[in-house]
Amino acid sequence: MKTTLVYIGAAIAEIAGCFAFWGWLRLGKPVWWLIPGLLSLVVFAYALTLVEANAAGRAYAAYGGVYIAASLLWLWAIESVRPDRWDITGAAICLIGAGVILVGPRG
């Protein structure tokens, strides 16, 4: 449960931080948008250190699936673009893959 919450928090922080840069460069938002964006990216990086995994690469790989699903939720909630069936199918496949990476039996 803790890992799931950490991944969700990390995804929100990463997407918000990256969106701050997107807003500045692509949407014409003021440069000060970068300040909370950078802070958000620091929170993201720190959050991933809290994941209960025995290797950083494995924690990051599993996070990828969560990031994809969270990005589609951001697309819908913040950008008002509804994900289509292919978005949802792809995200489901990625989340299954993330689960296999995290809880698969290790010898």
C-alpha cells in the first residue's frame, strides 16, 4: 500500500513539474512557473527513494506504468481531453507490467 501511495505522489509531482515547463515554453506562461515546477520535480525524485524495492532500476521501471496511467488522468482532469479506449488499454497493460516487476517472484 505504501509503495502505491508513493508512486501516485511521485507521478503527480513529476507531471506537475513537467507541466510547469510545458506551460512556460509551449503555453506562454511566465518564467516564474519554473520555480514550483522545479520544487515539484525535487519532490518527485525524493518520493521514488521511498519505494520499497531492492534496486533503484526496478523501482523506476515499475513506476513507469503508474506514470503512464497518471498522465492519462492528468490529460483528462487538467487538459480536458478524454482518453480513448487505446489510451486506457495501453495504460492497463503498463500497470500489469508494473505489478509483475514489483511483485514477481525473485530467486
